[in-house]
Amino acid sequence: MSDHMEEVIAVLKQVDDPELPSVSVFDLGMVHDIEIEKYQIKITMVPTFAGCPALDFIERDVKRAVEQLHWVEKCDVVFSFQYPWSTKAITDVGKERLKKHGIAPPPDQFKPGEAWTVYCPFCNSDYTSMENVFGPTACRSILYCMNCRNPFEAMKPVVAQV
Amino acid sequence: MIVKTAAEAKQDRTYIKALTELLYQLADDDFIVAYRGSEWLGLAPHIEEDVAFSSITQNTMGHAFMYYQLLEELGEGEADKLAHERQAKERRNAIYLEKKNGTGTYLENPQFDWALTVVRHYFYEVFKKVKLEAVSTSSYEPLKLVAQKILMEQTYHLAHWELWITQLIHSTKEAKTRIRERIVEAWQEFGDCLN
């Protein structure tokens, strides 16, 4: 990997999702492709949920952050549906960061339509209950831990069906 | 046949005509359902429902936006204008989906009917799933990918309304009666969605 590519990736690991502070767009698996043509950069990203209202902010934040690299003249950011995002794209670092933020990461194994177990991000108990599949953002649910008596959130599992 | 880009689609007049017609139907149906849903904001039966319903509505509006974007790429005009500035007679959504939530308006004395909403959204989401499964095999690749993406999210919407209709139909006499009346109505009027 070129030094420039490494630098860009390092920057992307610092750009947080506006609705998930402390979790970077890189660790959420939203960066699909980075093209570097001398001093011009094109980043292709995949949106998490289609109706996510944060996309414009993410585009702005990524562009701004990458353009701060002294050698970069211009950075274009495009969203593509060519590569559907699924919760499997979240990195291990991303999963740990989500937990720190009080959000349980999505399950590793999940079949659409089937029940799934959510572990409390605070005490790791599986004695939890789903209070509302829908939470403060499209990608999150609201749960309650019967063990440590804390409310918490979880990322909804989203995987391809066809 | 696989059509990969808007430019390719535009080469064939019959194809582009059929494609834009389908896209307008998909876009306008999602748009009007999300519009009627948005009118419940703050008025849903309880706060958890308000969170859930507004999330579903926001996401459904996002789906409409994706279709309008595909239309924009095909040269039909700006997505925002397609969504907001077309006249009633140009809209391709089903009339049943337009039906007002109840009497009054959002701001003045809203007397909305939850039974209508539960039945309408349940019917719509069942239909949307079937339609999306078909569209997921579309020859127009940009549409195929959008449909596959929406299907991944829509499963939560359908599950939500399925839960509501199941609970209400097994609830009090009043709930049963009101749900049943709206089902009879939907049975008569929903055909428009398939047209």
C-alpha cells in the first residue's frame, strides 16, 4: 500500500459518524473504494440505511477531513448502491467502539426473520429484552438489560435477502 | 438482457417508457405512504410507537427519494421537484394510499383513525415486499440494486405492522370491529395499488 493510501485511511478512521460519535465511517464499513490519482482523490461510500439523513453530513465531513492532508488538492465523495452495505461490514474495532458508546453491535450470525440474541454492552449478559425495534436512528433498536438494569441500544442486523 | 446505465436505457424508447412508468409508481406510492405517516408524528398511540412509526416513515421517504434519483438520472428532472412539484394528475400513486388519516388536519383538530393506518400500512408493506422481490430481478441494474437494498430494510417495517394487526385483531370487541371494517374497505380499494 502506498504511503498516500495509508494516510487517507488513517484520516477516514478519524471521521466519526455524526449519529454515532466515536465510531468512524471506516469502522462502520461505509468506505468501499479509494482512488488516488496524484493529488486528486475519489472515495466511494456505501450508505447504511437508505433513509439515513446523515449522508450529506458524512459526505461533507469526509471531504473536509481528507482535503486537510497537505498534498491533497481535491477529494470527491460519492455514495453508491452498487455494493449493498450490511452489518457484516462493521470492523472489530467498530464493534468495540459501539459497545463503549452503549450500543450493542449486530450479531455475527443472523438469518432474516429469525430471532437473535443481543448481549448487553455494559455487563455482557444475554438476559435482555427488546423494548422497541426502532430507536433514535434508523439503524438502532432500544433494549433493556434485566441483569444490570440498564437501558441500552443495539444495531439492527441488516443482511442481504436475495 | 441487462441494462447497466441510464444512457443505455435511453437508447430504447419502449424500454425507457416502461421503466419510467414503473419508477413513478414505486416512487409515488412510497412518497404518499410516507407523507400520510409523517402526519402522525406526535399523535401516535404511545411514545414508543411514535419513535417506531417516525423511523419507518423517514426510511420509507428515503426509499421514495432513491427512486426519484433514478428518475433524475434518466432525465426526468430534479428529484426534489419530482417529489414536490408535480400536479395531482401527474402522480402515479394508488388513490387508496392517499386517503386522509381521518378528519381535521395535522395542525387543526386531527381526529385520525389508527385502524385505517394499521390496516393500510400492513397491506401496503405486504404488497411492497412482493413487488420488491420482483423488481430485485429487474433488467435495469441500478433499479435492481436499489430494490435489493430496500428489501434488506423493509423486513422491519412489515414485521412492525404485522405485530399491530395481529394484536388488535385479538384484542377488544371495538378493536376487532374497527380493524375488520378497515380490512373490508381495503379489500375493495386496494386493487388500485396493483393497477
